[in-house]
Amino acid sequence: MAQQERAVRTRRAVLEAAAAVFAERGYAAATIGEILHRAGVTKGALYFHFDSKAALARGVLQAQISNDYHVPRELKLQEWVDAGMTLATRLPQEPMLLAGVRLSADLHSRDVVGSAWPAWAEVTTSFLSEAKERGEILPHVVPAETAQVFLGAWIGVQYVSQAMAGWADLEMRMSALFNHMLPAITAPAVLVRLDTAPDRGARVMAEVREQASALAGAGQ
């Protein structure tokens, strides 16, 4: 069991180091040597988990999607908003997500390592499909189509925020994106109940941390 836990920690350390290097340098300029140095592991340990730089990049992209800050809500659309707003809060602070942005946009490496964009589109499609089944969105809405439109807008919001404000206004821009898109797809009685405030992501993250702390305290 201890060996298994050590392997999990090593894999995570390698992924985090790779994400930091990819986020800073991009795929082509990143080197295994620098990733090894940052991770503080041997070459053998790294290659035990990832057999190439491309495999490392794919691992970073696969790590983009997580349920770390997912909280079930009465409205599925609120869960979708929460996912988007927590992502906007986390992205500027987390190299794993920043690396995903850079790798996904790299036209030269995409054929080798892929992109996180299809996975994000699938996540949105899933949220919207369930919301439609619950009657939260309008009958004419096609979830997969709306997911693609949203993905394109979200990618644009990321780059504009990075270029104009160094990510400082990403939460504000994400909130504005939801405020413009939701009225076009949401049932009016649901729309008025949705919280899309710029600080929504930070509040959801604080809620999750409080819940985790309470569970840890109860287990002692």
C-alpha cells in the first residue's frame, strides 16, 4: 500500500512539473530534463509513468477535467455555471489548467498530443442535456450545438483576458459570458434563480473547502 501511494505521489509530482514547464514554454521548447529537475525525480521514475514528452502532455490534458469543486444543486444549469465560474477562478492560479490552455491552442503539437477542448465540450453537453431533460432550458436548444458555441466563446474570453489584463478580469468576463448566453437558452422561471456573479467561483470553492474541513473534523 505504501509503495502504491508513493507511485501516485510520484506521478502527480511529474504531472505538476510538466504542467508548469508546458505552461511557461509551450510543448516544443519544454524538455524532459527541466521537467525532471522540477519534479525532483529520477528519469527511471518519470519513464515508469510516462514513456515520452507527448505522453506527459496527454497526461496534463487528461487532468484538466475533475470533480474537485462540484457541488450538486437543485438546478443543473447552476452546476454548469458553477463549473465555469470555478474554472475561471482557478485557471490563473493553477499551472495544470494554464498548460491545458497553451497545449490545446498549439497547432504544431495538437496532432501529437491532442487538445482539452473536446473534453470540455462533452462536459458542457452533459450538463445541458440533463438540464433539458429537467425542463430548465428551452425546447429548441440542441445541447451539443450550444456546447460548441459556448466553447468557442470561452476560448475567446480566455485569450482576451490574458492579453488585456493578465487574467485579472477572467471572472468578470466569464460572468458576462454566462449573462449573455443563458437568456437565449434558459426557461425564464429558471433564469431568475441562477447565480452568475463574478465571485461565484470563489464562493463555491470556499463552500467545498468548508465541507471537506467539516468532514475531516468529524472523522477525528
